[in-house]
Amino acid sequence: MCGIVGFTGTEQAAPILLDGLSKLEYRGYDSAGIAVRDGEKETEIIKEKGKLKVLAEMTNQGKAVKGTCGIGHTRWATHGEPSAVNAHPHSSDDGNVIAVHNGIIENFQEQREKLIKKGYAFKSQTDTEVAVKLIDYYYKKYSQQPIEAIARAMVRIRGSYALCVMFKDFPGEIYCARKDSPMIIGIADGESYVASDVPAILKYTRNVYYIGNMEIAKLEKGAVTFYNIDSEVIEKPLTEIKWDAESAEKGGYEHFMLKEIHEQPKVIRDTINSVVTEGKVHFDSVNLTDEEMQQIELVYIVACGSAYHVGVALQYVIEALTSMQVRVELASEFRYRKMTLNKKSLVIVISQSGETADTLAALREAREQGIKTLGIVNVVGSSIAREADNVFYTLAGPEISVATTKAYSTQLVAGYLLALQFAKARNEIDDEKYQMLLEEVYSIPDKVEKILTDKERLQWFSNKLINVSDSFFIGRGIDYAIGMEGSLKLKEISYIHSEAYAAGELKHGPISLIENGTIVISVVTQTGLIEKTISNMVEVKSRGAKVMAVTTTGNYFLEDTAEFVCYVPQIDPLFAGSLSVIPLQLLSYYVSIGKGFDVDKPRNLAKSVTVE
Ligand code: G6P
């Protein structure tokens, strides 16, 4: 969380920094700041509490700040409340070292005390100010060389960081250091950029370097040099980013979330086409051989947030198609469980950003235990993509809205294709069934498209939820997994209290919360389980709940029980989740905008959770 941007070149830096930060606001938005230097002059630092637009107004969209070298930051507070003092950039008292930081410095208290004994004073409550002053301390104590000072500080710091540092004695230069927090460096003619994520610089360049863990970079106008922790120069390959700049813009939609919902048919199709040719799934790029797939007994799916919900849905799909056992684990729990992993297992980690701290730690734990790992990842070159043994890239493109939609949908479809391929490689389904199921997967994009053309009824129904304070999502099997995602969507952007329950669990407690007017949204697509879920709907309705259902076309009898029914096209029930989730995404979107909230930037959340 937190977004950082840096620029050095011939153009004015402040407008570029503000523009880059606007693409990173999904990472945090409780305060923002920039530090810009005009040649040899003093660096100017402007920072304020609130969203980026406050900073943009203070600086006349950056035009009021002169200079061609600068760093910027948009904050998601960890240490210290959101305030101008705690906002980045932070500076040493004499302005010798100025920096922005993303991550958490775990031993900041200990380092702070040591620095206080050396005569340093602290203005903010942040861990970042400690890093700044530690670098300043080593700079002054030793050779007055930025690389050496940063390297010495890196050895003392525990935790995670992406740091961009400016030194008074080195105008026009930006120094960067990284450990477990994302950061990329872009290069163009006479200009150099650094950012937490690609969309921030996509408008200016597609040529990027991935700075590795415990590495340092020096940015000059149009040039970058990399160093290891021993201050030795190292070479890095330049990578061309394939995403186009427009894909990170709103493209005429009022909000990124709505745009991303509408992009789903395309990105699902792209993800399918990336591995399916001539009616077969080809996993060459994923690098898993049939032999490897045959030997696996157990699959652990490990993820956070919506990616975890994808795992819950995939558990049903994989277990239905193969004899492999599946365990779905929250990464934040998995990483600290003292368990010996099954040697004949595969750990699948699912992550849009590829940077979620807990998911990354879980991946490392699996690798340490010698277990093969597969990442389902969206961001090319991200930490998880680099560290997993195999990678299946979802082709969702840049996802900006904090509440995920298109990344979720592509993860789900990637999981279906994996499940199908496992089943085939292990001879657990015959060719006919394989082809039939593959056809069904192929039909998903068109069916999603169809749901999206008929959203007015949902918009109308969403008005009924605007004044509701509690809601429940119920379902069985895959419908339960989709309910979990629907419930998360609703609570995270509309701030309505919402819980998802396996419908059969209602009677074990939650039904006592049902009273007149409580909203219950029921997902009912799994043939064989429909009657059972209807019984649960009747139970809550008779206690006063207002019931809505999402079901498959043809199940018109649900109108006898539900006040509002939303139909999705027919599809094999294994893949119904890809369709039933769409109305739930739309519903949450309309409720949020109906309540007047900033749907793309919900309070207290950040898109990429790079701290524990
Ligand atoms: C945050 C995002 C969610 C996302 C989760 C995991 O909570 O708001 O949309 O599902 O992190 O992120 P990842 O990048 O690992 O998929």
C-alpha cells in the first residue's frame, strides 16, 4: 500500500509526479506529498492530509512547483494517523536526505531510540522518518556516498520497503532501494521514472527494469545504474510492458469499477485464448508437464481477499473433476501455521497484484518446504510471478478500482482451465467431457456480455438497498463461494454490514439475526441443491427477510419465494459462478454510487496490501 513515484529528466517534475500518483491512488489516499528540486536550489516539499486532489489544488496542478527532479507519495497510514506531519516525503532536519517510502520498518522503534541518542529529533510518528535519518546518519558518518549510506541502512532495517531518496549533494539524482515492496523503474529518452506500479508511468514509457530485493538503483536523466547490497554495479534486463496506456484510463466510464466490470468479457476471452488453441489447453507457458500433474495428490490454494474467494469456488471445481484433494487457505493464516506440507502437493497462490505480503510469504514458506508452487498472477514481473516455480498469467490488464472485478473473473477462468487440464492429464475425464466443458468455458465471455446488457433492473433493485444496514448472502457449494464474493463487494464499497453463509449453516446461529426488512441475497445455480436453498430462503422470508435471488434462466419458480429474481444464462453448473458474480458486482456498484460514495476508493482500503 502507499504509492510512490519519482522522476528526473528535462520536463517539469511536479505535474508528472501528480499524474503518476493519480494512477496509484488505489494504493492509499489518506494523504499525499511531493518533493521537487530545481537544479541546485533547495528542495521544496509540499504535503497535506486528504486525497491527492487537495495536493493538486495546493500546487495549481503542480504548475506552481518548479524543478525537473522529484519524488511523490500517496499514503495509506500504518504508523501514525493521516496528517500533514506524517505525510511523505520526510526529510532530515537539515534537508540533507529526503525520502518517500512504501512498506513497514518493523524495528523502527529500536532504530529511532538509537538515533535519538545520536542527537536526532523526530517530528512524525512514522517509521519512514527513521529510515530517512538512519540514511542521513550513515551518509555523514562514512564516505558521504549515497549508495553506501543506503546499503548500510538496509542492513540495519528489518521489514519491507520501497524507498526513493534524494540527497542534497546530488541534484538531479534519485536513489531507490527495495525489499519486499513493489517498485519498477522506467526509462525513456533523457528521462527516468520510478513507481510502485506500471500504470503510474505507462503514459511516458513502456521500458522498465524490475529492481530486485535488497538492490539499490541510481536514477539520472535517462540513465539508471543498479547496485547490490555490497555496492557493486549489477546488470538488469530491460522489459517492454505490453499494457497500453488507455487501459489504465477510465475510457468514458464514470468510474474505474464500472469500466472494469464491462471489460470482463474481453479479459476473460483473452485469458482463455492465452492457453487454449485448437480446442486444447496448452500449458507450455505455465510449465507444468502431464507427468507432474499426474503425481499430485493434494492442492493447497492460498490467497487473500477476493482471490481467496476464487480459491473457494475452485475447490468445488477441482474436486468435481479430479481425484485430487483441495485445501483452500487464507494466506495470512497459512504462513504462520506450523504444518508440514504434503510432499506430493502443489501450492497454488492466487494474486492480482502479485505483491500481497501474506500471499508472498505463504509462497516462500511452500518453497522452503520444497513444494512446487504455481502463481495465478495478473501483474507481470511482480514478486509472486518472479518467485513461483510456474506462473499462469491472467490477462486482466491494469485493474485500478480497489474492489476487484475483472481480475477476480480472470482468476476464476484460469482456475477452470487448470482443473480441466489436470483432469485430462490424469485421465480422469474422457475426451468428450473435456471438449464439452471446454466449450462451456468458451461460452463464458458472451454470456457475461449478455448479463451486462441487461443491468437496468438491477439498478432499480439496488435503490432498495440504499437504506439497509444488514444483509446476508446465502448459497450452497459454488453458490456459497460466489455469495462470499458478493458479500465482500457490497460491504467494501457501500459500507453495509454483510455476511456470507453456507445456506445450511443459517440455522446454526445467523437466523437469529433475521428480522423484518433484513436483506437476504441468495445465489441459486447449483442443480441438485436448488430445493434445499429454496427451503432456507423460505425460512428467512417467514421471519421477515426481503429475499433476492440470482439464478439460472428457467428457474422461474424462484419468483414464488424471492421478491426480486435476477437471471443469468444457462451454463454447466461448475462454471456458473462466472455468471452469477456479475449481477452481484453491479448491485454493489449501484448501491455505492446511490449512497454517494467514492466507489473506486472505499474508505480504509487499499488495492494492494503489501504489509501484514
Ligand atoms: C485487497 C484488494 C482485493 C484483493 C486482495 C488480494 O484486499 O482490495 O481486491 O482481492 O487485496 O490482493 P491480490 O493482489 O493478492 O489479489
